[in-house]
Amino acid sequence: MKFNVALPAFLALFAASLLPVSAQGEAKVAMTVDLVAWGDTIEGLSLKTEGKGETLTALPFTYSTPARYTGPALMEVHQKGGSNSSGNDEEISAEDAEHESKPLVVEQKPEDLEDLSKSKDPIVRELFRRRETEPSLVALVKLPTNTKRATVLLAPAGGGLYQPYVINDDPSKLPQVS
């Protein structure tokens, strides 16, 4: 009789391990997030957060306005209307204008997106699964659950998507200087 009780429990645990990343019970986080572009300016970004969302711009190699994020530890980054931009309304020097005339990002080829879709990385696979219903989704970011602040570097990954790199900005996690 003990076998009859143990088998359903085992099957339930086994089935839960097969669920996609989004369906598993995921930790919620509440933190401040800084978005930084690893390349040209990225405009029209938004975070899928609980409460009011706002349009954000990730500046190249510079902190932009911090955003408050509350939601799953696997944060969705969307992009609407905006795209990579190298221009702004400010006066720039001739040297800066020359640098901006040579974009850091090479034009993405359609096959780049096809190559990415074959990835075995579970987060990349989840990104493509979610993009079937939300085409504005451009990145999934795995945030640390034990901090109040993080920096997310967004690097071009091909096909209009971004590869996120997360830096835990919790001062207790940074190296101590003697």
C-alpha cells in the first residue's frame, strides 16, 4: 500500500521538473534596475512589472534613469517603436559625430534569429516561446533575488534581441577594500 502513495508523489515531482521556466513557481523580486546599453542607445524599452510601467532608454555605457521593478525574478524587457539610435538632440563634437557614423552594431541578418532559436539555453528557449504571443519581447533577464539593486547590460544578440548581463549592485556583494 505504501507504493500506491509514493508513486503519485514521485510522478507529481517529476512532472513539475518538466514544466517550462515560466510555469514553475518563480521568486518575486522588488528592486531598482539600471539599464545600460552595450553599444548604441536603445530606445523604447519597457519592463513587464506589476503596477505602472514606463518607457525607458538604455544609454551606451552610461547609467540611465533607474527603474523600479516588482515582479518575477525572470524579468521581461520589451521594446516598442524605438530602436537602436545613435542620434540625440544635443550638439556633439566632430570626433563624436565621426564615431557615431560608424555604428557599434553590425546590421543583423535574418539567419541570426534562426541560429538563436536553436539554442539549448533554457532562458533563450523560453524567450522564443514567449515571443510567439508577445513579439515586442526582446530579452529575458534572470535577476538576483537577494538584492535591492541591479545593473542590466543589454548587448545586441541578433535579430533585434538583446543578451542581458546582470551585475548585482548590493554593496555587501562587492569586493572589500582594505
